[in-house]
Amino acid sequence: MKDWVKVYGNRRVLSLLGLGFSSGLPLALTASTLQAWMATEKVDLRVIGIFSLVGLPYTVKVLWAPLMDRFTPPLMGRRRGWIVITQVLLALGILAIGLSSPSAAPWLTAFLALGIAFFSASQDIVIDAYRADVLREKELGAGAATTVVGYRIALLISGALALIISDFIPWHTVYALMAALMLLSTTFTVVAPEPAEAVVPPRSLKEAVWGPLVSYFRRSGAVEMLCFIMLYKLGDAMAGALTTPFLLDIGFSRTDVGTVNKFFGLISTILGTLVGGSIIAKIGINRSLWIFAFLQAIPHLSFSALALVGKNYPLMVAAIGIENLTGGMGTAAFVAFMMSLCDKRFTATQYALLTSFMALTRVLAGVPTGFIVQSLGWAMFFAVSMLGAVPGILLLPRFAPWNARERRVELA
């Protein structure tokens, strides 16, 4: 317990719990929660499907990240100033969409949802940059873990809790409450510390755009590093693409899957990220990447066993618990690793670039999974998905040597 207090008890790490919450709160309000509202308003399913496009800003946020590296707001510094601005705009946007009518004016609702997604993606850019700038080397893992915990709690509130309370109060009141929570999140930003190291921002917009790319690709192995970022969690991405259809296919109900995934899975993820952050603080990022890479293979075996056994509640709970526990550990280490790669002059742009490549894996890895299941069956599919971890492991000696001295990677 004393070690955990030492790792997670300082102001820099604790502030990221609140910022992670602020980052996660808007997502469901323009996705699953908004879809539920539209469904209750009897909006055409075709229109609901089109609304998935409002999430596009999250995939292209690297395009305007240089602006947030280049310009510094007049109050609260280069990072915290932008965070407060996006939080206030998000609160106003969430309040406004709550006052709209998805059935009477769906395109106005879509416009407001797109605006919320844009400001949310912008907030993510600068919170990621702030986290990489403010944390010391030994705190990268813990900072990544607390951010993930705050993010997951926010998703639960704006997703599951919002749906529950919508049975008792009108939707516009639900969104007004979420807007109030977003506005209160500015408190976390106000009390968050400024980065100790004063960094001179890019002197021009041209430098803000090209500087991060030149700085990154100048180092040896830059392209291979992007491949490593795409491949490290490839196995997880493959298995995760079809976990829910698998559980439903072998006989579990939607209630079974929702309850275990939403609540027990959330607890397991939080525990995994916190344990992962503590381990990283003790043994470093590189060694943690090695250990967690192999631990992440265990859930594949447990899902293969479940496929062979069939519907079995204890085995299902164990499989989902192990998946979220080890996945949380791996995410904490991987986020800490990507933060260590960023040049502090261009953190917003470089981190947005790296996470875009990581997100690309989630999109592409699911494409062949259905064909594999049809050809080999569920048990063999999870065995094959476990092999997806091999390319990342093979690259670990090059990019995360076991005995390497832990330090931030200088890209310039």
C-alpha cells in the first residue's frame, strides 16, 4: 500500500484522474447514449446509422494538433489554457444538444454532435500533450494508468448511468447534468500543476506542422517504430473485434454479456491499469512491455477453452476478467512508451500521430476475423489471434531492450 501511495499520491499523477474523466465524458454522449435517445424518439434507423460519422474528428485530430502546439492561450499556460477552453466549449455543446430534438431536427442535432466530437478530440490532443509534458520519467506508467481509470469511469457515467436515469427524467435533463459535470471538470484543470520544464513552442505554424515530422523521422528506425506501435497489441485487437459475437453465439444472453463486460470488465480494467502503473514505476517501461506482452496472450487461451467447453459462467467471468486485467496492464505500459517518444516542443502533434497509428490497428485487425472464424471455428480463431502478439514481441529487442536504461527518447 505504501508503494501505491508513493506512485499515485503526488499531485501530477492525481490530476490526471480528473483530466482522464473529462476526456472520456463526451464520447458516449455523441455515440451510444445519443443513439439510445434517437431510438426512443423513433428516429429512422438509417439516420441513426449515418450519425456514426460524427466520430470522424477523433480519427483525423492530427490535422489540427499543430495549432495547439503553436499557439498559447493568454491564461493558464500552453496546455492547461487549451484544456479549459475545450472543456467550456464542450459543456456548452452538450447543453445545446440536450435542448435539440433528434426527431424534429435531426440535422441540427448532427451538427451539434459533430461540434462536440471536434472539441472532444481537441481536448484529447491537449490532455495527451499535457500528460507527456508534466510527468517525470518514473511517473509515466502511473500517469497513463490514472488517465485510463478516469476515462473508464466517465464512460460508465455518460453511457450506462445516463441510460439508467433517462428512464426517470427527460433526455434534455440528462444532457444538462452531463454538461454540468463537464463544466465542473474545469476544476481539475485549474488545480493541475504546470509542467516544471519550460518549453519554447514552435516559432511559426510551418514549424509546428513540419517540425514534429522532421523531428520524429530524423531518428534511426522511425518507420519501424510506427510498425511496432501498430503491431504490439495486434492480438488483442483481433480477439476484441469478435468477443461479444462469440459470447452471444455460444449461448450467453445480452444481459450476461452486458453485465460482465460493463461492470466486472470495468473493475478488472481499472485494477489492471493501476497494477500496471505500479509495476512500471518499479521495473521501467521496457521490461513492463516484455512482461505484459506475454501476459496478454493468456486471455486468448481462456477464450479458446471457453469455446471448447461451451456456455459456462465461471469460465466466462474468468476469461473476461483476465482479458481486461492484462489488457489494462498492457495499455498502461504502451501509453507510457508512446509518451516517452515525444519531443516536448511538439507533444500534441507527435502523440496524436502515434495514437492514430495505434487506432489504425483496431480498425484493420477486425477485417479478416469473420473469415477466420468461418474457416477454423471459435477455438482455433482465438489460438490464431494469440499469434498476433508474435510480431510485436519480435520487435521488442529493437525498440524496448530488456536491459536498456530508461529515459525519454530524444527525437531531435
